[in-house]
Amino acid sequence: MKTMKILGTAAVLALFAGAPAMAQDMPKVVLGMSGWTGFAPLTLAADAGLFKKRGVDVEIKFIPQKERHLTVAAGATQAVATTVDTFVAWTSAGVPLTQVLLLDKSKGGDGLAVRNNINSVKDLKGKTIAVDGAGTTPYFVLMVMLKRNGMGPKDVQYATLAPNPAAQAFVAGQYDAASTYEPYLSSIRNAPDKGKILHTTIEYPVVVDMLAFQPDYIKKNPKTVQAVVNGFFDALEMIKKEPDKSYEIMGAKVKQTGPDFAKSAAFIAWQDKAANQAYFKGDLQAFMKEAADIQLESGVIKKIPDLKPMVDDSFIK
């Protein structure tokens, strides 16, 4: 099984060479994330000036998921967005992070694509699947699907590719299957002669995205954390009031038109304050435990970390 790639601190910091200096009139937060559609309101809040209206200068950096936590450890980012299961893995690996905001839940935005002659997860036994490395969301989704169908990590072969290259390789005719997410999953939906979507997070609702900061940063900068959370909710309001403009801004970040981005957004559900408050009451904690158990069994983590410090609901009240 492929282990997480570890970068040196110097290499991680090199990713941020030339970053603009901190704005003198407001605190600066560098936020590490990906082009996942569910994170897009964060892009909207940054590009439409919503964060700055709240008194915080947020710079978005696209960083591969398997390296994102290392930038936090190196001090190159102050905030990161990823899935609940990934936060569990990072904390287990010695990079503690506290989740403060529920961003989105996937409702078909993550999935497993297969060739047209494959009709079940069990048919994948011995087959090669294009999927990102252990500890990433596509890998976790695949592990859940295998486990719930009586299979395990050793029952399939792996071609380790990031979500976009995995989808591109599959459409190009390579590999038997691919685990990926939107907007890249739609490239497979649009190529029915190449394959089909076998299962998504509609059948397996296990992709839940959160925003987190290091515990010490939260203690020292609660007002800044609150401003970032409020900026996200402001972005959701802008999407409601000005959908076309919002989709254009969010789509531009991932090289999509507004209408194409809107199609991708149909496969995720952004979470407002009420949804946050409900999820933090117990569902989050229960899912963290389930994710930790699956990752321990699949060898992604060696021990289950203390999960309690990973949650802070004070910013969504």
C-alpha cells in the first residue's frame, strides 16, 4: 500500500515563495484546499471581497490533499479544507487540527467509475483502479465501497493518480476503474462510451468536508477564525442572491464556465449555519469514529487519535 508522501519543510515552504506580504490593516490567512466543487464558496468569499469585508485577508492556495497538512505543520498555511476522514488521518500522523466549520456534503459528487462490462464492486477483484494515495478522499471512498462489499485493500490493484489525472486517464482508456470527484467526475459522465459511474456518494454518503485550523492558532486568533467562518456563510448568501455571478467566479478558479460549474454544484450540498449547528451536535463525532475505524483497518493510520480536541463548535453558534 502506498504511504503518505512526506515533504521536507523547505520543500513545503517553497510552494509559497513569492506569496504577497500580509496586509497591514487586517490579519492574513493562507488557506490550503483543492478545486473540489464543495470548497468553492471559500473561493467566492476571497475573490468577491467577502472575507475582507469581515476584516480578514484570505489567500487561497491549491495544494494536493496528501501534502496539505504538511503546509500547516510548516507554518505556511493557517487553515485547511478537507474531509472528516482526512483530518482524522492527519491528526493520527501528528498534525493536530480542529474542525470549526462544516462546508459541504457530497451527494453524488464523489464516485467510482468503471468500464461498461463491470457491474458490481465485487467484479473489481484483481482489477486496477486509478485513485489518489492512501489518506486522500478518493482512497477513503474506495475503501468504504470495498469494505461494504466484503472486500479489502489487497483485493484490487492501484494506479496512484490525483483526482483530475485519474479521470483523464480513465477517459483515455487506461485502467479498469477510477475513484475521483467533481468537477472531474463529470468528464466521465460525459463519455458513456468509455465507462459508467458505478456508485457515488448518493449510495455511500461518506464524504463530508470541513474547515480546520491548528488548536493553538484558534486560541490566539479567535476573531480571525470567526471572520473566516462568517465569510463562508456570506458566500452562501451571495450564491442565493446572485447565482449566475457567483457561479462564474467559482467556475473561473477551476477553468469552468458558470453554467458548467452549476452542473457540478448539483452533486454537492453546501451547508448553512443551521446545518452546521445540527451536524456538530453528534453526527460529526459519530462519523469521525467510523472513519477512524475504517482507516485503522485499511492501514491508513496506525492508531486512532483522541477525537475530542478535533471539534470546536463555538464559531457556528
